[in-house]
Amino acid sequence: MTREQEIYKVTIWGSVCNALLVTFKFVAGILGNSSAMVADAVHSLSDFLTDILVLVFVRISAKPQDKDHDYGHGKYETIASFIIALGLLAVAIGIIVEGAKKLAIWLKGGEVPAPGQIALWAALVSIVMKELLFQYTIRRGKTIESQALVTNAWHHRSDALSSIGAAIGIGGALLLGERWTVLDPIAGIIVGAMLVKTSIDLVRGSMADLTEGSLPEETEQEILQIIRSVPDVIDPHNLRTRRIGNQIAIEVHVRMKGDTPLQQAHEKASLIEHQLRERFGKHTHVNVHMEPVK
């Protein structure tokens, strides 16, 4: 199974589950008189829409390089991750705003309607399904190094956390009485704040790749160590790295003795390229510039 097919399989499984959850949550929210569950259904709907986004952008990013894209189309997957992360941030802020409105009503002496048991069952089912989806998606995303899948996995986790907040509020209202219906908006605000932090971290990661951010320091040190292990190669310097979707690009200058034959210098450069691709993937872009020792 190709990388693109693997992403499609994982995403389609998620979209099917999201479609079922959206329907179930909307019905449970309306029948159970639970605004928290209706809001949770909207969150699941956003997950479903991001699944569609992943399917569209991954198909584009899987295209091979052409005359207009010498480094391929991998950045499209990063764009998808960025859009998904922004969507997650918007959903998180919406959860906080909705919770704050309910809390304000309660503080002014108003009543927050008590939900029905069907809403609690919907929240519990959602927690289990979304956590399973999160574990499955993030494991596959890390295995095939897909930013879009990893970001989408956090969308699944955010939905699970949102459902936990809804379950606490709904369960508290059912068990403790109408005086404690305020637990629903308080839990929503806390969960929303957690999601804001997660989404900001994801936005930063995508922005770093889109703005040609370098690879982590430990990765660059590993690259230099691999180059230094090649015999007769001296002083690797001017290292430049960046990420292109699930691939990386490496540019580096190295020195060899000035009287080294051109054929031997070429073989050393090819060896460096081979070892770097062996470590970071066969599609790694490597550019080695040879210099004579002064």
C-alpha cells in the first residue's frame, strides 16, 4: 500500500465515524435538550470537514515533481495541516465563548437547562470512538510521517476532550440536580483552553515549515555526524535544512584535499547522499558542495 493510499484509508475511516457521530450527537442534543451536545455535534462536523480537506490536499501533495515544482508538491500537505490547525483553533475559541455565555447567564441568576440522559450516552459513545480514532490516526501518521494525519488526529482528540467536558456537565446536572448545571459551561471553558494551546502549537509547526524553518538542532547534528563519518571528508559547514511536506531538503558544504581526483570527490559526494537518504528517506533532497582544503 502506498503512502497516499494509507492516508486515504485512515482518513476515510475517520470520516465515516465522524459522519455517524454528527448524526447521533445532533439527534441526542435536540431530543435531550442539551446545548452542550449540540455544540459537540458541531465540533464533530468540523472534524468531518477536515477529513475532506485532508483527502483533497493529500492527492495534490502526492503528485511527482514537474517543471513548475522542482521539489514536488509536498507543501500542499503542510498547507492542509495549517488550515486544519486554524479550524481547530476556531472551534476551541467557539467552545470557550459558548461556555462563557452560559456561565454569565448562571452568574446573573439565570438557569441553564438540565439535559436528558440520551445526551450523556451520546457523550460517552463519542469519547470512546474519538479516542480510538485518535490513537489509530496518530500512530499511522507518525509511521508514514504525514503532518496532515497527525494534525487530523489531534482534531479527533479535541472532539474526545470536548465530549468529556460535555459528559461532566451533563452527568453533573443529572446526578447533582439543576443547581449544578453550571458544570457544563465550566468544563467547556477548561476543555476549550486546552484545545487553544494544542491548536496554537500545531499552527506554529505548520508555519515553521511554510516559512522554510530549519529542522530541529538535534536532527542537524545527526546530519553532520553522518557526513563526518565518511572517510576523507573534512569540515562539513554551511548546513541548510528545511521540510517539504513529509520530505526534507539538505544543503551542505564539505571540504576535501585539493589534489583529490574529480572522480573520487564525486564518489564521496554520492556516498554522503546515499547515507543521508538511507537515514531520512529515499526522497530526501540532498545537495553537497565540494570545496578544496585551503
